[in-house]
Amino acid sequence: MEKTYNPKNFEDRLYREWEENGCFKAVRDDDKVPFTVMMPPPNITGKLHMGHAMDETMQDTVVRFKRMQGYCALWLPGTDHASIATEVKIVEQMKKDGLTKEAVGRDGFLKRAWEWKDAYSGKIVTQLKKLGSSCDWSRLTFTMDEKCSKAVREVFFNLYNKKLIYRGSRIINWCPCCKTALSDAEVEYAEENGNFWHIKYFVDNSDIALEVATTRPETMFGDTAVAVNPKDKRYKHLIGKNVILPVVNKPIPVVGDGHADMEFGTGVVKITPAHDPNDFEVGLRHNLPVVRVMNDDGTMNALTGKYDGMDRYECRKKLVEELKELGNLVSVEPHAHNVGHCYRCGSTVEPIVSKQWFVKMEGLARPAINAVLDKKITFVPERFAKTYYNWMENVKDWCISRQLWWGHRIPVWYCADCGAEICSKNDVSACPHCGSENISQDEDVLDTWFSSALWPFSTLGYPDDTSDLEYFYPTDVLVTGYDIIFFWVARMIFSGLEHMRKVPFRDVLFHGLVRDEKGRKMSKSLGNGVDPLEVIDKYGADSLRFSLLQGVAPGNDTRYSDTKVESCRNFMNKIWNASRFVIMNCEGRKVKPVSEVKLLPADKWIIAKLQAAIRDVTLAMNKFELGVACQIMYDFMWSDFCDWYIELVKPLLYSDDEAKRDGAVSVLVYVLENALKLLHPVIPFVTDEIYRSLPNTDGTIMTKEFPRYNAKLAYKKDALAFEGIMDIVKAVRAVKTELDCPPAKKVSLYIVTENKRYISSNEDSILKLAGAKDIKFICSAEEAGANTVTKVLAIGTLYIPMGELVDFEKEKARLKSELEKVTAEIARADGKLNNTGFISKAPKKLVEEERAKLNKYIEMREKILAQLKTL
RNA sequence: GGGGGCAUAGCUCAGUUGGUUAGAGCGUUUGCUUGACAUGCAAAAGGUCGCAGAUUCGAGUUCUGCUGUUCCCACCA
């Protein structure tokens, strides 16, 4: 083995081997319990970012853990066609070649899109492999694969026939840049500084004017009424009269409607049903005409007269000027308000009336809410359930049609002759009503998230009754970011319940955003994104994986930092070198099962620590507390195993006693092997590479059983006793440092104790680790002679002759400060034990422990006092 | 307007049924080439756990209010 950890030597090789040996393949096995995870399919538009790296690492860790525990673990990978995002990119790409969608046509465009898909989805797969993802690549699914299309059509067909999908003219969010409708979830709001334009609308045949205030004057052409509050005494009498729409000079009615807020602005609202969701509702209530005045590209239409064809903002400017000239403009006041933007291209969206397809959410939402309420699905951490309820309870119908070409085309055909509308699972070539072949399919495609919503079952063969679907569905855990609760998680839940009659997954494990070192969101515009591939190249995949999990709490945002990855790389190096040491010492030795080894106190101690680690890691993993699990492993491996145990066995390894050497090596191998198995789900590469070099192992670690807690090996009392030995070592080291004594200088140890035999049996360890030359058991302090430093420990009192290094004043001060500490502890324990409430109400075990502690401290205090007297 | 998160060592963060003297990494100080590792070892300094109450024998942990900060949702034309 090389002297330092060098992941480049083995990561790619191991991954190839795992793959070639079919280690990731999940085949139905009725003797095993299934464990299923569906990978949130990355978009084919981009490359892997840190968010993906965290998401995939968490999934891989959970899946590898379960696989080792004996589950039939399926992790199914995929990629998403990302309808709008991809289409935007392809349009950009074509623009460079001087081409437009219209120029290449639908077929030409789709050809380009598929080429894009072929080029990019492969890249993402390569990147996922670099991370070590143990997914079943034979099942790699693309959201526009044949099987997904089949599922999409089935679901659409069923919902259509249940009247849960309908087509209608409603207010939707329109992106004038992407030229498509968007769902509510696809609009992002940001506060912008705009203006409030106050405009006079004169009452017909009168000098009286109503003053309306608007932030979007250009929509005025679509005004079909002016509303006042029916309770508003100022305007009540005008209800039913007409006002003249300026510029257009058209009379429109004054209506009374509660929508007009008496307190806000002038209390008069212009009503533009075609361009505002609230106005649309008012329009419905008062039977107002809906007049659209804007084109799909954000320019004004013919109804705006001279503004026809002008951009919406240009029109705004010119119109305001005209109003000013006409004397209708009363005032302009600055006004900050929230403006909606397209989540893909950032353009300001226009609320526009448009004929679109919708999913009726009433009826779908309730069961989806109940599934979480009834704990059929558990959110981790729980708090995200609130976000989910809140959204689900207020959800509006889902606009699913997009005026795009890249995506699942809506499976509805229209007959040009008889006007029939035909929804079908299969392509239709003739009208079933009139037989006409003059029919055409709906031009629009479906929202990307419509197919994503079916992901947990479309990937397993739905709508067919496949064996996989029966075995692997419902899936077990969905791992994803909290930012797509609405887009995806919620929609998978109601879709699973509606179409499969079962929840799509039992747990949802949320993670937060990976931010940059300063806590900012990683983004292209800031240029602060860190490429996981570069990090892997520099530090190795295991280092990155560990750094993304260690000490991270579920659902919390984290900061990426090079220094953290570096410290994790150091941990890998530590594991590497400790293993190298163990393997080196195995040469020519008999490595026996630990059950055949006569265990020494230190052995029992490390085995006890190992068992505790196994127990705690398993508990943490089962609760998805991956950050905690990593911390436990880190501490066990580094502090317990490397810093203490390896140092403890060195004297044995260098002794001439063959049996002792064999025993030491056997325990080393046993502990290391188990530790590697514990660590494997998180850091698969380095653990497997080492595992293959261990004696008595064969094949890969990834198919071995995950360690099980064994109560017989817990050795609680032995472990506690051994801590006493460690206390002696720590005390000597501290004294040396304090007195500026070189660590290499050997000292003698005088000990007053009732544990002579136990200390003697660990003498070698103490001498080696403390840097001592001998241990002498004495009965009183005097025997230790003058110039000693005293350490009062639980296992006994330690006297260390330090010769001229001893400064009596300092020693006195040191003992006094120790006395203070012990006295404080006595006061604390005493206080507790004198509290009748504590005695009567606290668990007995706790009271006893406290009492034992008190006794221990009292004893220590007496010893310290005695020592102070002699000084 | 509604709902969350966060506030713990100089910095970044853990701390999940309330119970040892509140932890880690990085940084800082001191000393070490101790035959796996200087990507290392040892020792140490550093915290009234945002503030004020409440519940409890016992609160970093539960509840209420407040302050600061941040995110999400809704949205007034």
C-alpha cells in the first residue's frame, strides 16, 4: 500500500468492477424484503452541481446501508426531459446558428432536442458514476421513454374521463419570452420599484371623474368596468352609471364589488378581466366582457389602435404621455410591488386569459393531505409537513398545458369536420364519431412535472401489472430538496394515491441547499458554484461524500468549504494509514476469530467501543440522521481506534511473544473490518480498496453484511475499568506538558491504589503511552519522596517525581484549582441529592449514579486536601 | 398578511422521547520527525447555549412573549 491515500489509484477501477459484477442490479427476490429508492431525475440541461452531489450521496448511503442489511435494494436512476428548461436552451443554441423554432419546424426542432438529450444525459450519468452512485443502470429511465409516455397517456386518459382534467379559458401565467403558459408554482415573485399612475375616468355626460390607480396602465385597453365598494359612500351613487375609458373613448359600467378596498388607493379599481386574476373573478360576477389586448409575445394587439404591435413597456410609456396630454393623468407616485417572473427565463409574466388544460385539484388534494396526517408518509424533518399542508389546502387547479414542443404531447385530437374532441391512449387517425380523417392532435405539450409526478410507478412498468411494480412499489424513501415540495413531492403523492391507490413512498428525507463558503446560494450569475467533479478530482469522491454528510442536520442548508473537504480527506488518509499499519503487521501472523483470542483489557475496551458505535450508527441511519452517524464513525475510527487502540497494541506487536502478537493482530483486523463495513455506505471506495487487502476476505465489501450489535461483546464494565488506565496516561501527559518536561523524558510513577492488579496487567500500555519508565505501588505519599506532582484520579492517586522541575507554588496553585473544581462538583451533586424532588421523582438509576459520583468526589477532595497539607 | 428556519467556542456547525462537568472541524497557544499517517501526535485556552418569563426535582433541549436574521407562501389594484 502507498504511504498516502490516493483515490485516483482505485476509485474508477472499483466502480467499473462493481458495475461489471452486477453489484448494483436489483432483481426481485421474494426471500428478501424490497427497499426502493427512485432517484430524482436530474435535468438533461446541465451538469451535476453540489446540490445533486449531496442528494445522490444521501441516497447512495441509505441504499448501500440497506443493501448490506440484506434488503433487495433498488435504486432506480433517471433523467428528466425538463420541457421548458431544455427548450429554452435549444432555442438559445439555434439562435447562434441564426435559426428559430419556426424556421426548423416542429420535427426539426424535436430532432435537435433528442440530439441534445443524447449528448447530455450521458454526461450526467458519467458524473453520477464518479460519485460512486450504486444505482441499477440497467433500469436507467428517461422521462420521455416509451414506458413513461405510456404512463402519461394512461393517466391523462383516466383523469380526462373522470372529468379531473378539463380544458377552459382561465387566467394563467404567461411568459412572453418562452411563449407558454406556466403553472402557479413556476412563477417566482420579486419586489420591484414601480409606479402608481392615477388616472381620471370621467362619468358619462358629466364633469365628475373617478380617479383610478394602476400599476399597469397599458392594460387599460382591456378595461370593461370600474369597480367601487358597494358600501363606499363616496361612490355608491355612481354604481350603474358609465364612465368613459380614456383614449379609447368607450363607455364602461361602474360596478359595485367587494373586491374594491375602500381603504386602499382611491377606492376605485379599473377592471381588466383578461389581464388580472382578481379582475377576472369580478368579471365573472358581473358578466363583464373579457377583452385581451396583448399578443403572446408581450406586444399590444390590434385592439389598442395605434399601439398595435408595440412592446408592452414601450406602450406603457407612450400611453402615459398621451394620458398626460389629454389631462387624464392626475399623478404618478412611486410604488414598490411584487412582480412575477418566469422561473426559467426570468421574464416578467403576464396574467392572461387563455384556453388551457387543467387538472382539477379539489378531490385530489384531500387524500394527499390525509396520507401525511395519518403518517402513511413521514416527512423528515417533520416541519416540512406544515409547508405541504399549507400549499395543498390552498392549491388551485393545475395548469398543465404548455405551448412548447419538447415534452409529452397532449393526447387529445380534434375533428375538423364534426368538431369532436377525442382523448385517447393511442394515436388517432380517424374521427370515431364521423369517420373523418381531417383530425389533428392538440399542439401543446404537458408540464414537465406531469410526467415527474408519475415517476415512482411509471419507472416500474405502470400501467401494466408488472412483477416489479408489485414488488418494489410503494417505494421506501424519497430523498430530495425542500425547494421542490410543491413542484414534485406533492404531485407525486396525489398521483400515487389516485392511480396506484397507494402512497408513492413511506418517508421523504429532505435536505437543504448547499451554499457557498459565504452562505450565498450557488448560482451561475454569481459565478460562485463549485463543481463537484473538480472536488472529486482533487480530493476524491469519498472525501466529498463525507464532507457533504458529516454533521449536517436533515433539512438544514449547509455551506460548502474546501477546508471541510480537506479535513475529510485527512480522515480518509487516516483510515488509509491505520489500515496500512494493520495489514503490515498481519504479515506472517495467524489472524484468528476474536472468539478464539484471549482478550486483554484494551481489547475488550475497543470491542466495547465498536459495539457501541455499531449500535449508535445503525440507530442513526434508521432515523436518517446521516450527519450524526458520520460523526460517530469519525470519532470511533480516529480517536478510539487510531489514537488509542493502535498505540495500545504497539508494545504487543513489538514483543517476542507470538501468541500476544497473533492476538493483537486478530483484534486489530476484527475491529478494522467492522469499522470499514460501518463506513462503507458513506465512503464506498476507500473502504472497499482496503477491505480487499485484509486477510481472510474475498470479493467486495459492498455485498457483505452490515455489522450487527452484539450485546455479548458490549463489555460495559471492562470498558469503564479501562478508562481508569487511560486516565493515568492522560494525567502523566498533562503533567509533563504543564511542567515543560520533554515528552520523551521517562518518569517514574508512584501510585496509591486499590487496583494494583488491574493496573499491573496494563503496565506495558501505561509505560508506553505515558512515557514512563516504571510503576511503583506505594501506601502513602511520603514513599514517593519529595518533589512530586500529585494527580488524584478515580482509579488511585498518582505521584510523579519531577525533580527540580517542580515549582511548589505552582503545584499548590494547581492542586487548589483542582480542589475548586471538585468542590464545585460536590456542591452540585450534593444540591441534587438534597433535593427531595430529585430523590423521589428522578429515575432511581440516575439518583444512584449521582450518589456514586458524590462519593467519588468526596474521596478525591480528601486526597487533594491531604496532599495540600504536606506541601 | 400567513407560515417556517436560524441565533451554542474567534469562524462553520452538531447536539431528536428533558438527566454525567455542553461537543466536533477549522483557527489560536505550547511542545513533539514516538518504527501507519506532519493529510500526523500530545497538551491547552476559548461558551452565563440571543433576551425575558413559564412548566419541571431537573431546560441548550418543552411552552409563551420579545429582538435580530433569513427563507417560503399569499398579495392591494
